[in-house]
Amino acid sequence: MDPVTQGALGAAAALSLQFKPQETKSKVAAVAVAGWIGGMAADLDVVIRSSSDPLLAVEFHRHFTHSLIFIPVGGLIVGLFLMALLFAKRRFSGSRDPAKFWDSTIFLAATVGYATHGLLDACTSYGTQLLWPFSNLRVAWNNVGIIDPIPTSLWIAAAIVAFRMNDTLRARRFIHICFALGLIYLLFGVVQRERASSLQLKLLTDRGIPIEKAERRVVKPTVLQVFLWRSIYEHEGRFVVDGLFLGLTSQRIYEGQSIEKLPRSTEVDSSRFERDLTRFDWFSDGWLAAMPNGESGLSRIGDMRYAFLPQEIRPLWGIEFDPNQPEKAVDFKNFRELREGDAACYFNMMIGSDCT
């Protein structure tokens, strides 16, 4: 998810597990900061990139830094960094506190915060390599959007209260409540995902498509909430997408569009383009389709898992390449051109209204 949510969850988790009623405000602040930074730290993998290989950044985001086995290493790195800062501050500020370097509280808070990162990312639909190095499976539980203000606000509130409330016992209770409510929201996303999957099955039945004829199918939440979902399934060589609204008391289907699946030859050559296409196909879990050429005339292939409007086939990103230069690296592109009325349509769909 976004860095703010990751940091807020890390802080709320660290405070919930370590915050004792008798702790001083400075200790509470240290726990919150260590948890917040630990919660964000795994995304430092964004620095792994190459100007000659645009897919490297895509390939290594949510890679080893997000794996379960890396949690103690990541927590130790963050903890040592924060301990070094505190040690330097005490030494050079003339503090009378003992100049002790190691602080188990900081280490544990940073590790708890770091541990939340990969698990929260796995709740989204992007895909996270939790099991690296034993598997390169991109785990995606599809129960919350990449940005959702509800759990973010709850976990930020927990961190703010930890700093501001003088009554530490009441603050601790409030932190636990906010932390738990955020987790309950994620569980509500699981319920919504199952409702979306059931509605997708009904849609297939209404269209006369036997379940076994839908080679693959998935439902994914859209951003900002868990009431509007994107349905995508493969049938007879085409990807079919629809929007699904799942209110508390009502449901609605926004019939969408379809596009031919990108054909892949079983006899793949060894060109740079084919190697890059195989990497992008892995990243996109095979949901690839050819798109109209870009303004520069270059060919495009899109990742059909994501679009701004859930019932449309305009992808958010993909690759761009010159088919006449198979040894040139492909370029990773964002295709986020919004048309007039797209935003209004999306927000109308979020409440189950017509997309005008």
C-alpha cells in the first residue's frame, strides 16, 4: 500500500504490542517512530533500478525486502540505524543520559513495524513475494485497494494519540481499538472479495458460460474503498472485464468490455524482447493484451489487471517497444490518461449510481 499507510500500521502495531501504561512519553514516542520507519522501510527496494533495463524496478519491487524470511534482517537494519541516530544525538548534545548504543525496545519496535509491511502489501492485488527465496509466487489476497483512507486514518489516529494523551492507560486502550478496527476492515475486505466472486459466478451463469469454460477469473478491489470491484475472466481467448458494486444491501453490475488475450508462441526465440516479455508476463500473472500504438508509433502491451474504470480495458500501465528492434529493451510505461468525466463516473460507481 502507500507509504503513509505502511508507516501508520507499523507504528500502531508496535505501540499495541509494546506500549505499557507506565511508559514515559519519550519511550512511547521512540516506539511509535521506530514502528513507523520500520513499517515503511521495505519499500526502499524502489532504489533498485537501471536505466538500461526499465523492467528491473518492476521486477524487484515487493521482492526480497518484502519476504517473511527477511523480517528480522530488515528490523535489525532499521533498528541499528535509529540506535545510531539516538546515540549520536546523546553524545553530541551533551545529554546526561548514559551513552548506551543498543536499545532492545527500538529493535523490537522496528522489527514489529517491518513485519507488517509485506503482510499488508499481500492484502492488495499487486502481488508480493512473501515466500522468497523458496518461491517467486506473487501473493495477492485481493482484499483491499492499494490506497484506502479508512484503515489509514485509524492507524494514524492511534499514532497521534500515543503522542498527545497524558493518560497512558486510556491512550493504550484507544491504540488497541484503532489497531483492531483497521484489521477488522481488512477482514471485511475478505468478505467483500467473496461476495464479488459470487457475483462474478452469477454473471457467468447469466451469460451462459459454464464455470469450467472460464479458463481464469479473478476479482480485485479498486482504490479508496471495498465496495467497487473489477471482475476479469478469460473466455475463448479473450479477457472480459466488468465493474461490480457491492453495497451493504444492494449489488450492481456495470457491464464492461473485452479484448483478445495476447497470443504467445510455444516456440519463443531468444531475443531481448522475448525475454523482457516473459518477465512482464510473470509480473502481470499472464493478464496481457495488445493495445493501440502510442503517439510515438511504438507498440504497446498492457497489464489488464488494472484500469482506472473497473469495467474498461484501458490499462494503467504496460510496456512500449519497437517491434523492428527486438534486441532493444522494452520501456515500462504508465498509461494514466484520464478523459473528461472519468473521475465523476468512478465516484458515481463507488456508491452504485449510473456512470454518466
